[in-house]
Amino acid sequence: MHVGLPISAFIAAVLVLIPLPSHWRAKNIGTLSMIAWLFISNIIYAINSVIWAGSVLNVAPVWCDIVTKIIIGANIALPATCLCVCMQLARIASVSQARLTHRDKLRGTLIDITICWLLPMIFMALHYIVQGHRFDIVEDFGCRPTVYVSIAGICIIWIPPIVVSLLTMGYAAVALKHFFCRRISFAKHLRDSKSGLSTSQYFRLMSMSVIEMFWSLVITSLDLWLACQGGLQPWISWENVHVGFSQVWYFPTVLIPPTTLAWFYAIWFVVPISGALFSVFFSFGDDAMKDYRKSLQWFRTMVLRIPPRTNHHPTVIELPSFNRHRGPISNSTLPPIPPRAVPRPPKSASHISYYEMTPNSEDGSFVYSREDLPRYSYYVYRPGGMNGRYIV
């Protein structure tokens, strides 16, 4: 068993989930779909490499029937999600994005869902046309989908991902064109479009989509070249292609030529590397760092039961004083002194007396003066030289 196979796939599956909260808040269908497809693909690869480590026994036929179709769908789903991201970036960068109505945005969302999910499902169904037998089991790698390598197989399995990658390149060029046309006011344009993207996020999405697109294009082309090394098989009839469809073919690694096995390793590691590339672009942004701090704070307070940090610096207050000391007094050293108030007169009185207290400079005593006011009031004196009227 090659321990690196399941470990790399499991790590990639975890890494693609790290930027999920920030993209969930942005409601970017293309990016969320890419996260989902990368996570599902890496989990499938990891489980397969664990179950069939050093074995080619058909221990989970139903599992293989399901995951081989998902693997086929992922072959076009990853380029399709890149296409959706570039389409959205082109819409955001265009002048008309800020004036889109709710119906236009809903239509764009439906188009994204169709490309990211309905198109792979159609691709899975079309795979049956060129599926010569049930599936293959390769030692250490698990169950793999089969393709009847012919002209029909090339047109159905390999050409669509290449076409989608080329469309992605076109939309990326359109988005870059809009950026260079208004590069000075592009940040303001992003704010006006209400896309929730900053300039750095916009270019991270653009760079990630373009790199993933080129990566997928190169790998698909290499896979097509590798499949055609044994020559194309003739398409005689439907019955001829699907004869013995229920068969399962087994490939121990000792029977696989070293060159073919090396290519198989390279093709297998495409999915974990794609997940790592996605994580590199989005796991170190500002939004991701904020999520890390929130998660760490939650872990400290809810799991470790460590109280949150508080500011223990004492506040400084300024009090007027008749003393020579005019500096600030800290509330951490000032003892609490209850206020003293002159008692109120009876409520039946038609007027009350207001007392004003003035310091006597000769002996330090206080001189009280009295005024009649039309409503209740009293003077509150705090030691320290405060002098003023308090009316209630």
C-alpha cells in the first residue's frame, strides 16, 4: 500500500473546506460547486485507495458503480465550475452588472447551477454509450471508470472538457479586458456592483480559475494521448460495444507496465493537487484569516473554557479641583465616596431653595448662598472641589 495516496487525498479534502465560510457568504455558485466537486472527488479517491490497498477483489460493487459515474462527472465538472467563475467575473466587470434586475440575477444563478451540476449529470448519462464494461479495479487505486476508446469515445468523454476549458479562457479574456478598460475606477465599480468582492478577491478568483483551467486542459490532453496509445477501436454496433457489459476487469500492479503505471500515478494525483491549488489561493486571504481568528476564539472559549481577553487598563478621568493637584486621577486608586445631598423640602412647598456652595480662600471653609427656584432641586457635593448646580 502506498500510504501517500490516501493521506494526500484526505488532506486535500480538508484543505478545500477551509475557505468555505467566506465563499458561502459571497453566494458564489461556481466557487461553491468547485469546493463540493473537489471535496467529493478527493474523498472518493482516499476511500478507494484504502479499500483496495494491495488488493483487486471486488468487495464493493455497488460503491464502484456509483463512484465511477461521479469520477466521470468530475472530469467535466471541474472545468465547468471554472467556466462559471469566469462568467460571473465577466458579468461583474461589465458595465451592465450594476444595473442587473432581480430576474437577471436569478437567471444567472440558474445558468450557473445548470453548468455546474446538470451538465455533469448529462455527461454521466452519455458515458454509458461508450462504457464497454462495468468498471475496472486497479490495485492500490480502486475502481475506475471504463471507456471504449473509439471516435465516439473521444467525442463524448475527452472533447467536451477541452471545449469547456477553451470557453473558460474566452470569458477570462473578457473579464481582463473590462478590467483594463476601467482599471483606475475598478475598485469603485466592484463596490457599486454589490458583488461582495474586493479587487484582491476578484484577481484571486480569476487567477485560480485560469490556472485550474490550464491544469485541466493539460491533464485531459495527456489522458487522451495515453488512452490512444493502444490505437482506436472500431465502432461496429451498440451490441458489439456492450457485449459482456457486466464484466469487471482486474489490474494488479505487477501486470501493469512501469510507464503506464507512472502515468496512472500522475493522472491520479491530479485531483489532490487541484484541491491544494484551490486552497493556496483562498486559505490565506483576509476573509480566511478573520474566520481563523473567530474559530480560534470559539475553540478557546467553548472547548478550552478560557475566558476572552479583556482590557484591564484603568480609565482615567479628569475632575476639577481646588487643590494644587491638577493631574488625572485613576479610577483604580480613587476610593468610592458616596455623594452628600442637601435634603429636599416638602413636596407641598410652592417653591424650593437652591444652595450654591463657594469656597472661602481665607480659611478653606465653604460659603452657602440660597436662591429660590420654581422646581425641586438640590446640590450634590463631592469632596475634591466640585462646584456647580444640579437641578432635578
